[in-house]
Amino acid sequence: MLFRSVMNKTIEAMKASQQKVRTGRASIGILDGIMVDYYGTLTPLNQLASLAVPEARLITIQPWDKGALSPIEKAILKSELGLTPNNDGRIIRIPIPPLNEERRRDLVKMVKKNAEDYRIEVRNHRRDANALLKDLEKEKEINKDELKVAQDKVQELTDGSIKQIDELLAAKEKEIMEV
């Protein structure tokens, strides 16, 4: 069913956006989307280096080309992550500072707003699916009973997707507030 795949894409998009939210713990997901000016070409960071999390509060970046060290460092400093890379000539280390209470609360608010945006998107998908079903009934391609069954199925998928969004939100909120 097309509706199910649209809902799954919405859930996957939420997961991807939540990975970019910085918590007190190191995660290479926060570096997703960083583009490095590598010999005049904007290149994703993960295509220039191997990324690792050797400790809970440390990310290491080991470029495959030593000439990429400086551009990688500049790209991280230019990003709005608020991280300061340390370069030892072959590896870049990024210490992840612990978050203070106020910053944690701001991040939770941001994540909640993000989750509400995804809930709205799911409800919009439901509205579109129901409108399509009603059009099919008007065109006499389905009868009233089939319409009711299909609308119930759409509502069931919507409820399941919103439940998944709530679970992802609760997990991320717990992760952010963890000291």
C-alpha cells in the first residue's frame, strides 16, 4: 500500500533528523551533513575519512588523505554544532562537552517541536489518503463498505505511526536529559 510506504518514509526522516541532535554523548550522526571543501569540491565528511566513537564523549576522524585534515577541521568549526576539533597531524579528535541543564531543556523543546511537525505530516498524509478514497467512492470504483474498511485501515496506520513518533521522542528526550 502506497500510504504505508509514505508513513514509513516520514518515520525514517524523523529518525534521521533526531540523529543530528547533539546529546551529551558522542555520536557520529551529529556530523552528518557536514560538507568539506576538498580541492574545490564540497564532499560529505564521511566520504573523506573514517569516523569513530572510541569513548562516550569523544569522536575521532581519521582522513584517508592527510591533506584533508585542515579542510575537515575548518568545516567542523564552520558548522553550527559548537564543537572544537583537535588536530594532531594525523587524527582529528572532537571532545563532546557535557550539556548544561538549560541547554538540555532547550534541546528537549526543539525535539518536541520536531516530533509535532512529524505528527502533523502524518495527519496530512491521512487526510490526503482519505480524500483519495472518497474520490474513488464518488467515481464508483469502490463502494461505501470498502470505503469504511479502507478508512479504518488508514486510521490504524496513522495511529501506529504517531505511536512510533511518540516512542522515538521519549527515547530521544531520555537520552538528552541523561547526565
